[in-house]
Amino acid sequence: MVTLDLKYSRLKDLLGKDISLKELEFQLFEMGMELEYEADDLKVDITPDRIDMLSPQGLARSLRAYLGIKKGLPNYRVKKSNLMVIVESSVFKVRPYTACVLVKNLRFNDDTIKEMIWIQEKLHTTYGRNRKRAAIGIYPFEDIKSPIKYLAEDPAKIFFRPLESNLELNGYDILKKYKEYAYLLSGEKKYPIFKDANNQILSMPPIINSHKLGRVTEKTRDIFIECSGLELKPLKELINIFAVMFADMGGEIYSVEVKYDWGRLISPDLKPEKRNLRFKDIEGLLGVCPKNFKELLERMMYNVISFDKNKIVLEAPAFRVDLWHDVDIIDDIARAYGFNNFEPRYPLVATVGETERETGLSGDLRDILIGQGLSEVFTLILTSKVNQFEWMNIKEFQHLSLKESTEKTINMVRVWLIPDLLRALHNNRNREYPQDIFEINYAIKYDEDSEVKSRDVLRLAVTLCHEKANFTMIKQILDSLMDALDLSYVIKETKHSSFIEGRVGRVCVANKEVAYIGEIHPQVLINFDLNYPVAALELNLTELLECSKSQ
């Protein structure tokens, strides 16, 4: 949960309706949020996916629809401006993207300025991942000359007075002074800056605004907002949220043309997203399909375009960044319907609980291997490309990569288990031998046809590590497993760079390849700094279960 602090009187003004605290508490709870209050001070726990409500304006907007004060799709007009932001290629290696908006005719006071700063920082720390994913800059537009350039320069050549500072500093000194986010630019040869046509620096994102052009006051009427980061999609989403927030404060939204080498972007884009929703999916998830679905959707700020007996065609607000799947829209229908209105009933089926086949199979195989003196290990599913590919003597193939992680050596989701077992042997080199270990766990296979582009595969891996470990010994392990499963198999000759040529085989059950077995290649042993031979087996249990059905 993310907590929104606001005044009760402020929320009532934004709602345009007098609502009691008890009624407000009840309605927020129905929407999936909790309220704490003391006198005029409110604390609302916002569900973390609904960042469009992380402002008094956003919360009031949703409440107005939910309470029926102003239902349906909010309509925001975007006027065209002559403002252009030019993104130069120098910034591509540092912080390559930006999205922007211009909002005019605002009226600020001390409270609304504090409110704006609070919302900006909340979105920085949550959706912006502490400014790494996205950093937001807000500037009074009156003194800014178009076009604005977004570029990267030598830190020694960057000079401006940071916000609320008395001194003009260069890029290096700014990074030293504002240490909290300095790591985001640490090691970079050039730092990103926004600069207007008069060569005045607006900011050095994601660190700090300039005092001259980046300080909003009560006299400010027009503001320029930019959002910079590593990916374009979250930046466009944040700009949409800020645009409608300031529009709800009485401002007028103007578009900005952002010019890249590869094309141009008109920002913000508040065009509603058209979605199709099937009635059978609603009933399948909720157990009911409310007849007043149109009213329910309008209470959650959707616009129903049309419907027939099979599906609903609707429009969703551009600022709803949480709508990843139809399930999210169906969840909104449930909130509008009211969870207390669902009638509890027992399913009209008789079932007997039992463990899943994979769980039962894993337990049986685990008992067999432990009975043969092997020790079970448990390794982590996140690993490194070096471990999975380079040290295993194989070429990198398609997998799920991690774009960002705190630990730089962790950069992918594993595709097989043997490398992790070899890493476990590496970390236990000073222990007594033999070291015969196994693991039954999941690897992740890339799957283009899957909705999430991947699927889980249950695998069993065994490594025998001692001075006499060989193919015969690991095959004995395989024999015991196949006998227990009452499966027949054959081993076909094959080649695999992780194993010694001539001492590696492909295990086939019912004409389906389900395992590799063999002696680990000496180069792999050197890579993992292992001093004894290793014989290994990796069995695809998911495939094996399919084979057992056919036999």
C-alpha cells in the first residue's frame, strides 16, 4: 500500500459534495482502500497499482465516478502548442528517453505547491523506482525559450545554480552535493541536461532542477513537465497522470512535440484505449454476470461503446496504467458491484483433495535419491549468463533476461539446473568428498506463444563429484529413477559442449528426448574451479510426466 495524506476539507471541495467520514470510509473500503482520520487529517491507503489515485485530484476523480457524481470516461482536451523538445543522440547511452507536457492557466498557492512536490516525490519513489526508472521535472514555463534540447554534456562544462542553492556548481560538484541519487550517473562520462533555446539549463536529471528555471512559485501560471528515464512507456504513463492531475487543478493541457532521431512523439496521448471484454470471462471469474454492467463500468470511469450477447466493447482512460489484462477490468466490475453483494455458495461438484502429479512425483524421486546417499540442495532461480552459458561451454540461446538488478552479476532467469549444482560444488570445495548432490526445481523456458513469453519446466538434476565419478555411476542413478517410474528408455549418442565427447547421451522415453546424461567437460571443471571429475544428469520431469501418460 502507498499512503496518501490529504485534508478532509480539501477532498470535499474536490468532490463537490459533502460526505461524512463514515460514508467516506465505507466507500473507500468498497473500492479496496482503507482510511484513517483524525480531525481534518486523512490517510488513505492506495492500492499500489493505482498510481493515478496518488493525488487528491486523482482520488477525488475516482470517487466522483464511484459515487455517481460524474460517471463514465473523463474527457480531457489536449490543445496543440508550438513547444518542441529535441532529443540529441548524445543522451542515448545515459538516459535515452523523455516525454513532456505543457499545462497553462494554473493558480498555485503554498498548499498546492507542497502538494505537487509531495506527489512528485511519491511517484519518484514508487513507480519511478527511486528515479531510476523515471524522474519527473516541473518548471515554470514563462522564462523558458523553445525549442528545448535534451542532451548529454561533459560534467565539467555543465554549470548552473541548483534548486534552493546559493552557488553555481558544475556537474561533478552537483553529483557530490546531492548524493542520494548520484549513483544513477556514477561512472558516466556525460551527464544529461535539459537546456532551452537561450542555453539556460533547466535541470540535470535525475538529480536536481536549476533554481532559475526549475522553481515553481505562487506567481507561476504555466508549467512545463518532463519525465526522463530508460524506457519510454512508463514515461508516457507518468506524463498522462500529471497532465490530468493539473487539468483537475484548473489547468489547460497542451501537447509537446518530442523529436528523436527515429521519429517524433506527441505527448501527452490521452486517447482512450479500446478493449473487448467477454461476458463468459466475467461470469467465469465472478460467478455472476451483472445485468447492470454498463452502470458498473461507468462507475469505474469506463465508457461502454457497444455490446452484444458475447462481448462488451469499451474505452479505458489513458491514465489507467494498471490495466494489463482483462482480469483488471473484471476486478473493477467486482468493486463497483460490491463484494458484499456476492452470494456465497458451494460449487455443484464433489471433489477429493490430492497433491498435484508434479508434487507427488518430486516427493517420490526425492526419497529415492536420498535413499541412495545423495544430498539435496536448493538454488535460486535468478542467476547469470556467465554461469548458465559461458562457463558451461555453450552458446547463449533465447532466455528471459533481467534489465535491471541491484546485484549486477544476476542478469537472467535460469534455463537449466546443472550449472547451479556446479556452482554449489564450487562453493563447497573445502568440504569432504564425495559430494553427490541433486536438486528438483523449476527452470524457465522462453515461449513465444505464451502470454507471459515463458513457461515453467520442472527438472531434476544430479551431479556426482569425486575422484571415481563416471558415466556408469550416473547411469545407475538414471536406472533407479526409471525403474521406480516403471518407464523404459534408450540413450542416444549426441554432442553437447558441456560434456566430454563420446561420454554424453540423450535420454529418450516414448520417442521424446527428456534428459542429458554424461561426464562434465574438463574445461567446464576448470571454469568452476573443480578438482575432481563430475558426472551429471538433468531430467525434464514435465516432459516425463507427459511420457508416463502415453505408456
